[in-house]
Amino acid sequence: MAIDAVLVGTKTSGSGTTLTSGSGTTTASGSTFLIALSFDSGATQSNIRDSKSNTYTLTGTVLSDGGAKKALYRCENGTGGANHTASADFSSSSFGTIYLIEVTGALASSFDVTTQGVDTTSAYGVATGTLAQADEVVITLIGNYAGNNPMNYASSNMTELAEEGDGSTYWTSAVYKQVVSSTSSFLPSITSNAAGGTGHSTINATFKAASSTPGTINPTTGSITVNGRQGTINGFSSVAIREVLINEAGSVVGNRTGMHVLVWYAGNPAGAPDLSYSNLTTDPNGTASWSLPIGGLTFNQQIFYVATDGGASLSQFTCARLLPTYS
């Protein structure tokens, strides 16, 4: 499964001292969950939790841009399921927003790096720094203290998961994701319609994808043909010889029966022959044909043969070193 991030249910904005996100269904086990918070600078957050009893850790520090605070909490290898929500308590009116995000396809220990800062120059963003591996997802929480309504966020290199743009009632914010395929530092590029010079607080967190282990592939047995011929383990299936036998006087040995043939696979008559034939017959033109068992032959190997009449005088004989027909 490729790594990805989605908003769980819906984000929730409110002015009270407790915020709970809209419920959604998440993966039963193994996902990384994030709770992103945007809230008033006069409030302190506490009791960060979800409906599945997961434990959350603050990523980086709580970041303030002068009017609002941002905080990002994470739970790796968490428990999910139906009706999954996130909640947070505040010491005073929050005027804030809570988001629950699920990262799927991540390692059990998926967290890599976090960076944060306040940027006053558009496009806004803080670089992640070098990543531990090429396949990661970057999550960015951004917001500002301007009171625009609506506050419109946009990015040229990330995908928005959700935003709160009602600057007249809440501190505005947005959450973005981007899957990267390089270990190089990634710089989010996010804009808003806030006045120039407005501080935008940004928190990044990156999470590593689980490695994909290739399965075992068992190919089916097929056949290979070359020039219309099907291959074999040995590369050839027969060895044929068709030879005109000539005697010592230079005449063809025609219409003979009972001829004997000795064959040496090494191509020279040294030692005992590898093969012997008897009762070989020639036609009127002295042509004899026989085949050889494959035995220890290799493709296009030369052989040596001697053909005799089988008598004690060996008066009729022929010999040659030749290349048989391999097929």
C-alpha cells in the first residue's frame, strides 16, 4: 500500500474549552494518526485524546504567531475503527479548530522529522530538511493571526486536507499533505489572502512509508522456438551423419552390407571408441546414413569415424573427421 494521508470525518471549529472532531472510520490497526490544533494564544491545551484510547505525543513545540497557537500531536501504529474522533481541552475559550488525520501505508515507527517557524513572506512555508528515506508523506499545519473572512489558503505543491477560513470567529488554519519521492529537503509553498507581512506559523511533520516487499513469482512453464524448432535442455535432439564411404583405392564402397563403424566423440581416434556400429549398409553410390546418440556431445562438436568391412584384412575401409548435422 502506498503511503497517504486523509482527513478523518470533518474538522471542528468552536470557541469553547473542548473541541471534538467530526467522526469517521479509520483502519483498524497500524495507521499513524495526527491531531492538529489551531487555538487562541491566551489558552493552554491539554488532554489530547481520541475515541480509540490512543496515546499522543506533541510533535515539535506549540508555535505562536502572536495571536494564535498551532500544535501537532502524533500517534504511531495506532488503533482505529468506526466513529473515530479526536478531542482536546483548553484552559480558556479556544476560538480554534481541531483536525484528525490518518496516515496509511506507513511504518509502525513512521515519524521522521519535524520543522517549524513563522514566515512573513509569501509564499509561506518552512523547509523539512533532509529526509531519512525517499518515500515519505509531509504533513503541514499552517495558520495566521489575520481576521479575514474568508481567509483563503492555497498551495502550489501540496494537497489541502481541510481548512478553517472564518477569520472573524476563529483563528484560521489549514492542513496540507504531500507524498515525496526524494530524500531532499521539501519546502511547502502556501499562500493566503492575508495582508503582506502577516506572520504565518507553520509546523511540518514527515512520516516514512512501509517498505514494499516483493512477493515470490512462479512463472509458468513455456516453450522457446528458434527458426521454428523447439529448444531442448541439450540444445539439440538428434545427431545425423550421411557420408559417402571411400576405400583406400579412392573408389566408393557401394552396395555393401555388414560394414562396421567406430566413432570417437573427441574428434580423433585416441583410446577406445565412444560408439561402434555393425551391419551398416551402403547404397550403390557408397552412401551410408546413421545417427548418433546425444551422449556427451556438445552442439557443433566434431567427431572422428572409421568404417571397415569387418574382415580381418580390413581391405575395405574409410575414415574422416567431420561435423555431423545437429538438429
